[in-house]
Amino acid sequence: MGGAFANAAMAVATGQAEYVVVHKVMTMEGAGRYGQAFGQIGQAAPTTAGPMAFSVPYGLQSPGQMFALAARRHMHRFGSTTEHFAEVTINARRMAHTNPEARFRDLITVDDHHSSRMIADPLRLFDFCMETDYGCAVVITSAERARDLRHPPAYIRAAAAMAPYRYGGALMSFYNHPDDDFASSGQAEVAKALYRLGGVGPAELDAAMIYDHFTPMVLMSLEDFQICPKGEGGPYVADGNLGLEGPLPVNTHGGNLAEAYAHGMNHVEEAVRQLRGTARLQVPDAETVLVICGAGPAPSSGIILGRAP
């Protein structure tokens, strides 16, 4: 998604377009559900080829299963726990509690998280986002045109997209991943590019909208974006740092886990609201907001948005 914003910004900057709409729409009906096993999405696949031939025939077939492997590896290497995972979804529910647009507004506890059914060990029901039918859109234009519009604009300070080492083979081809890449969100290079292009570092961020389709990936994104040291994502969230009163509020709308799984486009919209000062849970004087778009086996991306210079 960050790549779409980069392309749109370049089209406007080079005069190829005056206005560009970046949108994302999804209707997940029937066989189109992402949570199904591979080979069952859309229509049955007669064969399984490539890296997945080493995993799918043996039962490793769904996104939840493959992200469970990365979660377990992070637990093994760094001591992260299911209590840490619970803190991520507890924060999402807390942020969404008064959000009328959120699907899940009930507050939960660690015990509630642990009581939810196991889906793909160590991931439980409350570690998963819920598939959502949705539509989101933003308009990108030049800074000069934006000054005359009705609402204050948010400025694209940086946008970047790239593929981690495991692109193509997905997390299922775990047999050939460097360990540092496997026990991560695959976003370290995206983070470096964003900070370089935006001229900011993690200390300058006022809020972060982190792609949270599975709770452990939030811990790993915090590490890849240098918001906390490698391996310390668990203790970081356990200390309450994700909340509105923390040093870097995360997913103030509820994120994928509580508001809606809109593939991160709702993260962009919340970042814009924070910069305009119109967010429901407003971060005081927010000037720079990070949006992390995607995590895991596909190209990852990100955007840094800012207020008027």
C-alpha cells in the first residue's frame, strides 16, 4: 500500500496527474475468505507448486498457521509470551471502546485473551483480526492545491515499499530464511528507507499506526522500526507503552484487531485525523505519524505523514 502512495505522489509531483485517489475495497464473501487454507480461496488448486509444495501437503496451509511459526520463533529466541500478545489486543480494544465505527468495542483482560480458543498454537482467537467488508479512499494532490481545500491536509513526508528476503515463498518456506528475518515483521529495510527519506527517526514520531493482523507482528514491527531494541517488543508492550498516555500511542482507532481489517487503509485515515486534530482519541499536538502497511510474507511498506511544514 505504501507503494501506491509513493506512485501517486510521484505522479502529482511530475505533472502526470493533478489528483490521484488511492482506494482499497474488499468484499470477502464465501470462498474468498483469506482465513481459509491455501488452495481453497476462490477455487480449489489442482496442484501445489513452488516452496509451498514443501509445506501445504503436510497441513501448513493458512495465514494463521504460518504467522504462528514466526511467533513461536520469536518466543524461543527472545522470551516473548502470550501475555505480551494479549497486551496488543487489549490495547486495541481500549482504543476502540468508544469508536462507533469499530467492530469490537468490548474491553478484555489477559484472562479473556487466554480463554479464547486456540487457533494455531500459540495464536488464539483474540490474536487474529477479523475479516471485514470495507471501502476506504484518500485523495492525493499537490501541497499548493491542498492549501485551498476545506480541511487541513496531511503531507506525505516519506513512502517506501520493498520485499523482504522471504517474498514469494511466504513464511511457509521457512527452511531457507535467515533467523533474524524469520523472527521479524520483515520491515527493517522499509524502516531505514522511511527514516532516511522523511528525515526523521523513531524519536520524532508522535503516534504509530501499526499493521496488526496478528498480535505478535506488532511486537516485531516495533523492533524493526527501532521503536524498541530487537527482542524487546514483549516487555515494551507489557510496560503500557502502546496506550494514549505512552511515549508512542499505537492504533488509536483500534486497528485491524478491533476497528476493522481494512488492510491498513483505516490506519492511514486515522493518521490523517491525528494530524488534523480531529481524532476521537487525539494525541496532543501530533505532527508526525508513522503508518506501517503490511507485515510478513509479501512486500511490506510504510508511510510517514506530517502536518504542514
